[in-house]
Amino acid sequence: MIDNWPILSIVTFMPLAGVLFLLMIRGDEITVAQNSRYVALWVSSFTFLVSLPLLIAFDSAAVGYQFQEKGNWLAGTGIGYHMGVDGISMPFVMLSTFLMPLSILASWKAITHRVREYMIAFLVLETMMVGMFVSLDMLMFYLFFEAVLIPMFLIIGVWGGPRRVYAAFKFFLYTLFGSVLMLICMLAMYIDAGTTNIPGITTHQFADSMQTWLFLGFLASFAVKVPMWPVHTWLPDAHVEAPTAGSMILAGVLLKMGGYGFLRFSLPMFPLASEFFAPLIFTLSIIAVIYTSLVALAQSDMKKMIAYSSVAHMGFVTIGIFTMTEQGIAGAMFQMISHGLVSAALFFSVGVVYDRLHTREISAYGGVATVMPRYAVFFMFMMLASVGLPGTSGFVGEMLVLVGAWHASSWVAFFTATGLVLGATYMLWLYRRVMFGAIISDEVKAMEPMHVREYSIFLPLSALVLLFGVYPMAVLDVMSVSIQFVLDGLSASGLSILAAK
Amino acid sequence: MYALIVFLPLFGALIAGFLSLYQRDRAAEVITISGLLLSLSLSLIAFANVGIGGVPETVNLGRWISSGGFVANWSLRFDTLTVVMLIVVTGVSSMVHIYSVGYMSHDIARARFMSYLSLFTFAMLMLVTADNLVQMFFGWEGVGVASYLLIGFWYKKESAHAAAMKAFVVNRVGDFGFALGILAVYALFGSIQFDDIFAQSSSFAATNLNFLGYNLPALEVAGILLFIGAMGKSAQLGLHTWLPDAMEGPTPVSALIHAATMVTAGVFMICRLSPMLEYAPFALDVITVIGALTAIFAATIGMTQFDIKRVIAYSTCSQLGYMFFAAGVSAYPAAMFHLTTHAFFKALLFLGAGSVIHAMSDEQDLRNMGGIWKKVPVTYVMMWIGSLALAGFPFFAGYYSKDMILEAAYAAHSVPASIAFWLGCAAAFLTAFYSWRLLIMAFHGVPRASAETMAHVHESPRVMTLPLLALAVGAVFAGWLGYELFVGTDMKQFWGESIFILPTNTAMENAHHVPAWVKTLPVVLAAAGVGFAVLFYGLMTSIPAKIAALLRPLYLLFFNKWYFDELYDAVFVRPAVRIGTFLWQRGDQDTIDGFGPDGISVFVYRLSGVLSRIQTGFLFHYAFAMLIGVVVMVTWYYFRFMRA
């Protein structure tokens, strides 16, 4: 019976239904705020529960898309309502629904004005994110992909820090610039292929020269989202100004849209161009790894440092994808999932101390481990996961990407591996300056210990980071068939890299 | 059952970590120590079955990472090499656990300390039981983290957390090599399982591999990359700078991690990879030379330092050099033998030093000690035993193992091996010299501490001296007991397939047939070293200062540790931050944002300002502009179409 349920539509639009409940709340400001928090938490938790069957009933051995739904929409134009997930998109759907209730919990105390509107923005954001990952129609994908921008723009612009307007506009302009080029490419693809159906276009052969232009158009959009060097400068500003939960979702899910796009569009649809441009991607990604790691070292703002570290980590992702090897792509996927959990936890870690001291300046801290020993444990664990300690999820992705990178060229592997040293340096330095040492400020001395609410955010994240570090097959098994499918498509198009295998 | 050896310390660590949240220190001590003692007993059984009985075993625990052909399983490998390490690790670790009960008795976070110690032991056991390179890397990084946590245990001290971070980052530089080595091995063998690698090594002896654009012999590249990892962990020349600073950790930590076990992981790794490295002669030569240079280099620093723990730390560094050059000349059994005996006597020396520090109210400077030997008789005797074993006096543990290494180096008859032999002999002289310098300065002569400190000098409690006794037994008898098994007549049968030596590499066999002077020279040099130390520091105490003044540049070079820290600080640390700041401000802010979003928005803003100025609102301005427009258009139309 459950097979017949439009489960993807339910998961996608349930948060939007929750928005209706939020609009119905009446009462004075405090009542509305408190009720909005609970409604948003319940809706997002329930959405997560409803998304669980995706995980349980997913058939890892099956090729192609599962839980497919097709509806009549703009019949006769080749455009339609089409949803489905495979091993590449399903983990992202789960990541989104998993992180959303945690983010809402993280905003519990930090957001005190316009709480209802804030929660509405988050629930709309969830619908857009999930919808983007499950869309199997290019037009739908585009609508969701762009619509994600709007709630995030508002979250930064309304509930952000002092320079929130600058950051919000920078974020918006950067991403919109890329999207315009992508839209033009999509139109060209529609004209050429006669459909916007993603599985249909994947089998369509675009002419060589056309692939080049299409690839570059999509690259403009995805590179901004990842973000790749040199279009990354919106990210530190956006993170610094965004509220804690906004950063968690931004780093946890939104950055993965670019990597997902590469795997869903660039690689399968423009294989020849992907191979042609792979060296360019490697170069930009290696610059990202080394350059942003060094920049991270120079930061005095905690959030900015973690934001720059995100750029470096996402550099691993783009390298992995364009190695076009099984390990490389699996590593990139795994790195995205892992980074989704770890960076969300790290941004939350900053949020925990920010809520107490209202500053993100590293120099304002020092000796926090003495007053918050349990917080020190969680922060330490996530810090180590971020530097890729084996036994945490951070290691598996990096290792597999490196294996793929060596296959592409030992130079790529060599430069990518420098990230191991640089990453450890800035993260340990951050931890050292914030957590260790003698307490120098009275404000630090007066910091409260962790609340139950904060534990309930850290614990699930830590559990998954540990689980995926010790038993990564839980994720790798889900992805392997779909990755193999992408690779088969690449080798069918006669790429020389794969022929060399 | 064998799996319990590895996992009991993990359970202990987790329970103790949990107990530390509720300040249940005593319970944490009981649980971790019983876990370790049980693990030690099981290790002894494993040693009897696998080492003496000759039945290797592998315990499969499940899949870990598998993607395409890249497969790494959770799997525990128990062969002779492993069980030797098991005895060393669980033996020293359980003694250090017990000793810590006394040493840390005044600390407020004892449960946390015990938890870290057990966590370290678990990671170390994972390292030595690894069945593939990636699992070894798991243990490798795991001990690194435990070491980081323990060095920084007193995290309120600036110097402690600075040292902790330094240790982690320098080790990461080595791990960079290790990781690339794993990749090279996988690219070559298509597997990272030890069995697959070893089975195919001979057939890849002549294969080349493209590394960074150069076509190089594949096994040499893989071997040297992996050795870079070993250099980091075992503090070999160039990547040694973290080890002396690591002495910021509590002394039991120095004994366990930075003397007996973790730092020997590199030696273990090289021995483990012997079936592969035997086909990489150049890599072995590199190992020999680096090891020999480290042995002498660290000894020169050791004789000038005044911190009691740093002297022993440099001594450790130097002894690790011996082990490496032994492995480099294909005398892996000798390297493992020295690793084992060294674990006992170096742990003994460190714990003894800890006992001295404890007695002297946390004083570590040798210049403020002296004249206490009657007040701490047990510790004094223990330090003597440790020093005799370290200097290699006949019938103590170090005598058998260190002489074996020097004999093997002599018997190898190659240029790198000869360098190693002579540098090793010189280092043997210096070893004895700095050991007795330490003994005399710490225990003899006029007391140089304050009267108050001297009044408090006391022998350590039984819980600290008993572990010392146990280790002293090892330091006295380990060499004599282990000789035949490790490097003597039973050698081949004992090591079985866990160590592989090419028949053409005969250093190990010929070591037993070297000229008599080779056998006696180290002992003579050691005796001379003791003699000089007694002369300089016991009888004519003005000599050291005179020599230091006479050879001032050389003395400063040694005393300042050959300026490695200053060099790295100038070349890597400070430029990294400077480059980072430059890239951030000039790159991100000025260039990318300047020409990107900010630049464009400023441009649009200015442009609109200019354009809006045109809209003056005066009618005659617009009329005038219109007139000009008409003139221009008419002129253009005329020239374009009418003239033709």
C-alpha cells in the first residue's frame, strides 16, 4: 500500500502545509512566538519521520529512480511534474529533513523577534530544498533551485548581524548571476532535446560544441553554489551575518546543491565537456583547498574561519567528482554528507558560545573548556571530524577523494593532500585559542553550562558522524549503484580517461 | 578472544570518560587498570600461541570502507610482529596506568586522565593489529589524537596546549606522506591489504610509477612516502621538533607514549612492510642514513639540555634512530629487539624521572637538583638500572639489542651501513655521557634546591615504585631472555612470515660473525662516556663551562637544538599566517570583491550618478540634446546612404 503513496510530494510539501498552521496562530506576541517555535519543530520533525520510509524502503541494488511520481503539468510541451530519487539524491533528502528540526531547535532562544516569520522562512526553505533534490524535471528543478534563494535571502537579511543587508545582497547577486546563465542553457537544451525531463535529457546526445557552452553555463551556477574559488567570497560574509541556524542550513545543505548539480547535470549530460574541463576544475579546486585554508588561518572571527574551511572542504568534493572514478565520486558524495553534518555542528558550536557572550571574536574567548567541559567534548569531536580523523565521517570522504585524485594525476593528489596538514592547523589553532588556556575574561567565567536543548542538537549529529566514520557502508552502499550508472554513461560516451582504465 | 585484547582498553576508556563527568576518579582508575591487566594477560596467551606456538591468526570484524576496488576491512591480524608489540604496549601501559594512580593523586581530573591513557592504548593496539594500511592509519591518527589530548592535559598552561598542537601538526606533515604512500600502494597493487601487497611485491620490483611527472621505481616511491609518515610519528630528523616539546604532558604520558610505544610505531611500520621494502633498496638506504643522523644529532643535543625530561626525550629520539638504521640494513629482528628492550628501560627512566620530579616538588631543571640520592634510594637504584641498560653495559637489556644493531650495521658492508655504524658508535659514547651527566646532576653533589624543597624530598609511594620494579626487571632481563628468540638461533622460526629478508641481505646472519673489536667497541665507548661524565660533573665540575666557552658556537648550536624551531618558525609558521592575511585582504577583499560584486556595484552606482546628472529638469537642456541628436542622425544618414 505504501508503494502507492506519493511520498516524495508529501515530504516536499509537508513543511509548506505547516506554514498554513503558523499563519493561523493568534494571540499576543509572546504566545505567537512560542507557539510558532513548537509548530515549526513539530512540522519539521514529522517531515523527517515521513521521510524515513525513503531510507527504509530504498532498494540500493536497483538501477534508476525510485518512488517516482508523474503528474500532468503543461501537457504536450515535454514539461511535466516528475519526482523521483536515486542513490545520489536520496541521501541529500535525508540530510535536509534531518538537519531542519535541529536548526529550528538551534533558533529556539536566539531568535526573539518576528519568530513566526522566521519559522515560515525555514519551512518554506525546507520545501524548496527537498523539492530541488527530488525533481526529475529540469523546469521544476530550476524553480526550486532558485526559490531556495528567497527564504535564505530573508533569513540573512532580516535576522542577520550588523552587515546583514550587504551580505544578503552579495549572496543574492552572486547566485542569481550564475542562475541566469543556467536558465539560458536550460532553454537551449529544451529546444535541442524537446523535453525537460531529466532522465530523458540524460540519454540525449548534445553536439560537442554545444556541450562546451552548456557546461560553462551550468558551471557558472554550480560553482557559485559550491562555492568554488574565485566565486566564493559571498560565503564568509553570508555565514558571518546569518543567524546560527541559517549558517547550519547554508553550510549543511545549500552548499551541496552545486555538487549535486554537477552529478545530476554536468557529468551525465555533458560528458565530453566535463572531461575537457576537468583540469580547470582541478586547478580551481586545488587553489580553493590551499588558498582558503591559508586565509582561514588569518581569521579572527570564528564563523568566518569555519566558513573558509567549508570552501576548502568543498574543494575536495569538486576534485572527487571530476576524477570520474568510482572512489572519487563516492568520496565526493560522502564528503558532502559528512560536511553537512560536521559543518552544521561546528556552526552550532559557534552559536552555543555566541548565545552566551554575543561575540564571535576568537580573542574574546580562551579557557572555555574549564567552564563548559561537556561542550568541550562535542566541539573537540567535531573539530577532529572536520580535520578528517579516521573513525569519524570526515576521514572516509577525504580518503576516497584522494584515491580518485591519484588516479587522475599524482599532482592532484599531492596538492589535495596538503589540505590534511593545513586543515589540521587552522582548526586546532581555533580550538586552542577558544577552549584552552587560562580564563582571562570575567564573561567567560560566568558562562552557563550546556542546556538539554543544546545536547539534543549535538547528540544526534555526533552519533551520525561517528556511525558514518565506523560504518560508512551505510551511505556508500546506497550510492554505489547510482554512481556506477553515472560512470557507465560516461564510458558509453567514449571518454578517453575511462578508456585508459 | 584476541579481539578483547584490543577492545578492553576502549571499554575502559569509554567508561572512565563517562565517570569523569561525575568525578568518580577511583572507579575510573579501578576499571581502566583492570581492563589493562586483563588485556595484558590475554596478550601473554596470544604471545605463547602465536609467537612461541607459531600459529598466526586473523580476526575479521566486518567491512569498513569499500568503493569499487578500494576495500578496507576492520580486521585484526595477530602474527609474531603483532604479539611482540602487544606485550610491549599492554605491559608498559598497565604499569603506567598503575603508576599514574600515585603520580596524579593530586590532580582534579584523574578519571579523564585514565580515560585518555586507555584510549591511547586502544588506538595503539589497533595500529599494531592492523591488517591493512588504512586501518593502520586509523590507529596511527588515533594515537596522534590521544597524544594531543595528553600533552595538552593541563590545558590551562600555555606551553602545554602549544606543545599539543605542535605535536599534532608536525605529525600531520608526516601523515601527508603516509596518505600519499597509501595512494601509491593502491595505485600499484590495486589493494591495501598487507597480504596482497606482500604477495605481489617481488613482481613489482622493476615496475615504474609516474609520480609528480617523474617516472620512478614504484616501490621506492611508495616506501619513501610511507617512511615520511614513520619519520613524523617516530620523531626522526626534520620531523623531530614536536617530541621534546611533548614533555609538557604529565610524566606517565612521556613514559608510555613518547618513549615506549607511540614513537616506536614508525619502526614497527617499517618492519611490518619488510616484504615490500626489501625490494626497495634505495628506500632502505634513505632509512639507514636518516636513522643514523638522528641517532647522533639527538645525542648531541641531549648532552647540553638541563630539563631532566628533555634529556631523556632526546635520548629517545636518538635510540629510535638506532632502530631505524637497523631496519634500513635489513636487520628488522634487531630493530624489533631494541624496540622491546628500549620500551622497558626508557619507560623506567621516564617514570624514575617522574619520581624525582614528584619528590622535588615539580622541579624539572637539573641545575636545581643534586644531593638527594639518600632520600630517594629506590628511585636512585631504578635510574641506575635504566641508565646501565640504556648505555648498553654488559648483561643489561640494551647491551644485547644495541650491540646487535651495531654489529648488523657493520656486517651489512654498504656505504650507508658504514656511516650508520660509525655514527652509531659515536652516539653510544654520547649516550653514556649524557646518562651519567643526568645521574650525577640529579642525585649527587651539593643540593642546589631551596631548603624548603629539600625538606619535602621523599620517596614515592608504593603504587609508584612497584611499577618501577616491574619495569626494572624487564630492563635487566629482557635482553638476556629475548636474545635467542629475537635475534639468535630461534630467530627464523620465531618471526615466521611476519618479517621477510631477502636471502641476499645478510646483515642479520653475518652480525654474529663480526670481528671481536666490533663487539667490544660499543662497551668501551660507553665506559669512556661514563668516565668523562664522572670527571666533568663529579670530580672537576669547572670543566663543562670551560669547554662550552671554548667551543661556544658548537655549544650554542647543540644547546639551541640546531635552531630547528627557529628555522621552521621563520620558514613555515610565520609566512603561513602572513600569506593567509595577504590572500584574504589583497586577494579576497581587494581583488575578487574589488573587481567582482563590490566593484560592479560601485561602478553601477557611479554610472547612475553620472546619468542622473544629465536629467537636469531644464527644458532647454532637453531641447538642446534633442537638437544635437537630430543633427547627428541626419549627418549619419546622409553620409551612409545619400553619398553613394
